[in-house]
Amino acid sequence: MPRGYCCSETDLVANRLQGSLKLKDMADRTFISLDQDILVAEAAKTLYEQEGCSVIVTRNDCNAGRRIPIGIVTERDIIFWVVAQNRGPFKVTLKDIMSSPIVAIHSEKSPKEALSVLKHKKINRLPVVDGDGHLVGILTTQTIVQKLPVDRIAEA
């Protein structure tokens, strides 16, 4: 399963000192990504094993030769759209319950812009993509607040 990686603390400190903290430096690079045709039961098991709370849903793009993020499924989606409605998790796929189209933000944007998107779209998780549309990480309001220096929180 594709997973991200963590950036170094040195990079974070250097960017904080320069005052140019970008989303690529703040995004959580450890995320779960699964194909749209995976059963909800398998996704739930993966969330449990990885101690995650959301899955980026992808599909294969033969033209680009890579996986494209097309949606997101959260623990809440599984509870509301499968369990509470008594739909079988061994019958329902991620594409059946995902939130789509996916709302994402470019990795060079500022924390202020990310907070604005989270607020106005009323979402809790914001995928971060690079210039080629590759997923580089996930942001939450909590992630942004934890990684911003205290003196910069008021600016965001």
C-alpha cells in the first residue's frame, strides 16, 4: 500500500526561522491510499491496523502511468453509510461511499490558505498535492496549529 514519508525536523526548523513555512513542510506524509474497488471491510481493517482515520481513494490512470486521488473515505463515512444503514461491508466498495471530487491544495500554498479551504469547504482533512498532482500528504487544522510557531498562529 502506498505510504508517504516524514520530512526532517531540520527542514521544519529552517523554514520556521525563514518565516516561509509552506504546506509541503507541514503535511502529514504518512497516509493510507487504497484503490476505489477495495471493499469497505478491507479498508476498515487497514484503518485499524495503521491506526488511521481516513483513506485517500485512488484509481489507476493508464495515460499518466500513476494512481490518481479521486476521493476520500473517513471512519465517519463507514459508520454512517455502511454500518448505520446495514449495508454489508463485504459488498460495498470505497467508490460507493467516498466523498468526491476530492478537495486538495497545492503544496506551495500558505497555512492561511489551507485554513481558509478547510473552513469554507467545511472539511476536516485536506490532501496536499505537488505541481504534477501527486499526493504529498494530508493536512488537518490540528496539524497546522501543531506545526506553526506560536508567534505565527495569529497570522494564519
